Amino acid sequence: MKYGYFDDDSKEYVITNPLTPVKWINYIGTIAFGGFVDHTGGALLCCGDPALNRITRYLSFLPAGEMRGTTAYIRIKDASGYRLLSPFYLPSPEGIISYECRIGTQYLIIRTDFGEFESEICIFVPVGEKLEIRDVRIHNKSGKSLTLDFIPAAEYSHFDALKQLTNADWVPQTMQSRAVKSSSGRTVLLQSAYMNRDTMLNFFSSSRAASSFETDRRIFLGSNEYGSWKSPVSMEAAELSETEAKRGDNIAALMIPLEIAPGKTERFFTMLGQADSEAGAVSAVERFSSEDEVDSAFSNIKSFWDEHLSYFNADTPADDMNSMVNIHNPRQCYITKNWARYLSIYQTGYGARGIGFRDACQDVCGIISQKPAEAADYLLEILKTQKSNGSAMHQYNPLSGEAHPGETEEMPDRPQYYGDDHLWAVYAVCSLIKETGDTAFLDKEIRFYDSDESATVLEHLLRALKFTGENTGAHGLPLLGFADWNDTVNLPAGAESSFIACLYGFALSEMIQLLEYCSLDTALAENLQSDYVKMKDIFNAEAWVGDWYVRYFDHRGKALGAPEDRYASIFANAQSWAVLSGFAPRDRAVRALDSVNRRLATEAGIKLMSPGYEGYDPEKGGVTTYPPGAKENAGIFLHANPWVMIAETMLGNGERAFEYYSAINPASKNKIIDTYECEPYCYAQNILSDEHPGFGLGRNSWLTGSAAWAYRAATEYILGIRPVFEGLKIDPCIPASWERFTVKRKFRGIDISIKILNPESCCGSVREFRINGRLCPGNVITEELLSEISGSAEVEAVLL
Ligand code: NOJ
């Protein structure tokens, strides 16, 4: 079964069957105001932190057929009374002939055909504004005039999202609504919790005059709420009751009568927003009642995304890859960077998490090529939560700046830091400088979180390296701390992590190259080089066990991830990062990656480890809370898959890298979507593996580190258009069957058109390299060459 198709020309995915296996969503607005809207029109909107200022009551755990957050009705009167129709398929699919939902770049358009007429509703948040617009068009296709009512509705949450769930007396006692008229006679429904009545006002209105309204759910649904959202009792009367709720479950609903001439379209807007005063709410409503204002707000969003998606555009023989790298993957990267792990269908935003140091450092790398300045600002904020000893606070709240140590607090007997967090900052800062060439960023002064001391960005990074270098265990490998990238393996104090050893090696090597590029302190670079060699030697001496590297040593010194282990005898990250760090000599790298292919690769992606643990083991922690095949316990954890792809390209295996890329590409899942279930237009965090009866099922889509790393693996390693300190490297590693592909890339102010020719059917290695027709040595468009180019350049590389 298919539920839709990709329309790349419109930069949209089009859902044609509303009965998707789970809700599919799109993001609108930003964390300042916005949230997500599902393909049946339900919206979860917030203004700032979703835990502290939630607007709509969208409950992910309700069945898919239930109204969630927002909806709308169309009501038609006939001889037998009123007939209710749903322009969003829900709450009632009655009378719908066809439906489509266009998932666009920060907007959705839902079109529903009812035969005699059709509705089209475009949903978005204007850039920088605090309101959601629903741009409604109803087109009368018949030859006679059409009379109907349009009734948009929203259900409010208490601003304190968790309180809404935990206190069913205090919350309803505080919720209040009232109605006011704007100077032009528009009904504006205002809602707030009592203590916020003069400061944080939710508002709901329409550009078209409403004949009546409702704000009390009990009255709207009717029969003491034994009425339902599917057929509210209040809809049986000509008008809504005009109750201004003074407590209870507050909603906003408007009765908008329409008279549509034959063949004509009526267009109007509904607005749901937040203002800090009644005057502010009314003025926003008046402003966005103008067609010009709404059209220009929508075209701003389109232009923003046209620009954002113009930095990298590939035309390869693989359509699924083209859709993802040109549109959906960079879109997801931007959304993920902005929403961190705050709010999705799966991460419900009740305040358990802020922004994670480790995740943010990786997410930001998915927007560096398009938004380097935004990335730089974000990195400076992240670095404020680094401690003066070089380690980092695990999470922080960007609004308050307050950081906390993560889940360590729940286990005071375990180490109170994460062994990897701080090292990701080296990766992120180096990625930024490779894109921009701007080394002045290293000189910015940032304070440390736990002291008044400030230091340059460079010093922050050097302390990160120093912390790991100084916190090693019995084998000389870095101590795990509470956990490393794999949050769920929490071993007693003294455990060591070979993954951190590799991440440390990777970060050292990045830093050494950076220092060389800046011609900074050669003695320091030499010291770091000797640290690198030292760790590489230890890693190879201690962690190699015949055909692969082990993942951890526990506090007793026992290896985890070794062939003799009954469970978890091989971990993917120990192999991929052994290659990424340059630690694995070629013969070991080949054997380690072959072991991954043999032991961990499935048709749906690569498992994080295998075999999965069976049963809870408090010593190991979270990983053993999952059944085998789920999440970190031998599930396909997508975030870690691109690392194997990148490692394969480093060995020149374009076939395998692309096979792994395709195995997790959501666009490829469109063909097996009843198994996969999640949106085919964004990466999920996890897929159940072949160790689980639900093999192939995806979950936790949108806000995941898979987005930025899949983008990197695809654009920089498989297609091979990779920023390096010296310039832009052209280093593809593709399937041998590809005869050619092209890429348009904006880099350091130049528009570069790149043509890759593969006449000998190989995977990689550029042998002929031309810039504007001139044969050049190597395969890097160096800064020197860039300085000779103005505006644009044509590059041709031949693989031989
Ligand atoms: C999700 C977390 O957000 C991320 O930080 C972590 O690396 C992965 N889970 C793996 O445990």
C-alpha cells in the first residue's frame, strides 16, 4: 500500500490516502511560536518551551481517529437537518471523494473534494509572528449557489503542559475565555489561565464575520460531554451558544456562514495565536485578515526555503536520493536543529529534556552550509554549558540558559558526567570553519558554565581534549563516565569506552589539521599528534579481538562486544569509528567493516549491536530495558548507520556505502510503508531489527541525529562534495554503475556546478580535475583557486 508520492518540483510530499499507519506530521513556525500539524489538521502549538507555554491540547496517545488539538467542520443544511463534513478527513470522513495533503517546506495544504465543492486549507506560521494562519478556500464546483457554515475549532491546553495532565481541579479552575469585537466587527476569542489574563492571551479569530461562537467544550460537545467531536450536539442548532467559559475545558469555535456563487471560490483566514494583551491580539487579527498580508507572509516562507535549498542540489541516477538530499533531508536538518528534542509526536515536550550538548553539536552540522552564521551563534550558546575542566553539562534550556547533568542524577553512585559530550564540540567547530574558512571564530570569548572564567573557543576545545586525555582507565582507554553516545549503556565507575577513544582520536586529528591550517602553535600540534598516536596504539593493542574491536571494558576490566559474549558480541560504533578516527590500519578496517556487514547489516539498516540482551540487567542499565531488536538493544539505530557508510567510503566501497544509504533512506521506504509506518519524507530514529517480530517498523521520526549524519554521509562522502580546511574537496565514492552525476554547490560565496563522470565504472578516485576547463592538480578547489573565481565556476571530475 502506498499513501502518497514525492512531488520534487513543488518541494512537497503528497499524501493521497489519509489512513496512514501512524500520524504523519510537518513542522510550522519555530520554537518561538509554532509546533507541528498532522495530516488530518490536528496541531500542537506552543509559544516557547512546550512544557511551559503550550497552547493546544494535542495528545499523541489518543487513537488516530480522535480529534487532536485543532479541527474544522463544514455544515450543510438539507431537508433532514444539518450534515457535517470534515475538510481534514477527521473527525468524520463522510462525503469525501478525494483527499490530499501536501507536506511542504514549513506548511501543509490539505485539499478535500466533496463533489459539489472542494476545500483547500493552507496552514503555516508567518516568519517571526506568533500566530498560525489557516488560509481557507472553498470552491463551489456546482452550477447552483451553495450555502454552508465553516466551523473551525481548537482545544486549549493549560500553558503548563504537565499540570494539564496531573491536576484536574486546579487546571479547569483557572481556564477562562471571553469574546471581544475588533473595530471592524470581527469576533476575537481570548483565552488564558486566570493568572495570565493580562499577559499571555491565546486568541482565535477569522477574517470572515462569525455569526456565533463557543468557548466551552462541555456545551460544544453537548449532553454533558457524551456528545463527541465527531458529531457535536451543538451543531444541531442554528447557532453556537456564545458562552464565555469561566472554567473548565476551554475551546475556541466560530460559526462562519458562507454563500458561494456557482463556480466561485470564497477565501478567508482563521488565526490562532498568542499575544501579550488584548490590543495585541486584536491588531494581529486585523493585520492578518488582509489577503496581501497573508500572501506576502506565505511567499516569505517559500523564499526562505528556496534560498535554503539552493546550497546543494544533486542530480544523480537515484531518484530517492535526489528527493532526500535536495529537499527533505536539509529541511529535516533545519527543523531538528531548531526543535532539538523538544517536541514531536514521540518527544512530547513535557519538560524532561532541554537541548543536549552532544545532540546539538551534531544537529548544527546539518545546517552549516546553508546557515553558517546561525550555526556559529548556536555553537557559542552550546559552549557556554561546557565546564572549566573541559567536560560538559549534558543538557540545557536555551531560554533560561540553565544546564543540568542529565540522567546521572538518578544514579548517584555512577560517574556524574558523560564521557563523550565535550568532544563533539571539536567536531562541530571544525565543521564550521571548514565551511567558512573563518578562523576568527576561534578567538571568541565564552565563559565556562561552572565558573566566572572565560576563554576563547579554541581554549574550550583544547580543554575538551585535555579532559578526555586525563580521564583514562585501567587499559589506558577513556573512561566511559555515566555513558557515551550510547546513552543506554551505563556501567559502574571505572568502565572504559573504545568509542570515546575513537571520537577522541577523530577530534585530535581535526584539531591538528585546524592548527596547521591556522599556522598556530606547532609545538601544540606536535603534542596533540603524540596524544593521537598514543591512543591509537592503546586502542589497537587492547580493543582488537580478531575480527573486530570491542566496545567497552567494564569496571572489572572485562571486554563488552567480544566474540565470546553471549549477548552484544559486536557493536557497530566500535568498528565505524575505528575507521573514522584513522585508528584502524587498513587490514583491520576492512575486517571490522566486513564483520559489520556479516553480523549487523539487515535489509532495513544496520543494527547497533547483536545479539540483543534478553532481560533486565541493572548493571548495564537502559539498554536491557528494551526487548531484543528494539532501539539500542540490537535495534537499527539510524543515527549510527551513516557512520558505517562514511567508513565504507573511506575504504573506497561505494557499493556498500550506497546500499546502506538506500536501506535507511525514508524515500525508499515509500514502497514498504505498511511495514515501516513512519513518514517517508524524514528520517526516523529507530527501526525494529530482525531480532524483533516487528522487523522493519520505524519510530521516533523527525528530531534525530540521523538527519544531519545522513545528510553528511550522502552529500560529503557518497557524492563526495566535502568542505575541508583548504577548500572544497571533490571525492565521490559511488556505485560503479553510475555513469555520471551533477551537483550544484554554493561554497564560500561561489556557485559551483560540478560534473562527475565515471567512464570506467569505478567507485571513486578523481583522476582528472578541471576548473573552468583548466586541468588542476589534486581534487580540491583550494582557497587560492577560489580567490581567482568570481561568481561561479564549472568543475569537471573524471573518476578512473
Ligand atoms: C538519543 C539521544 O538523543 C542521543 O544523544 C544518543 O546519542 C542516542 N539516543 C543513542 O543513545
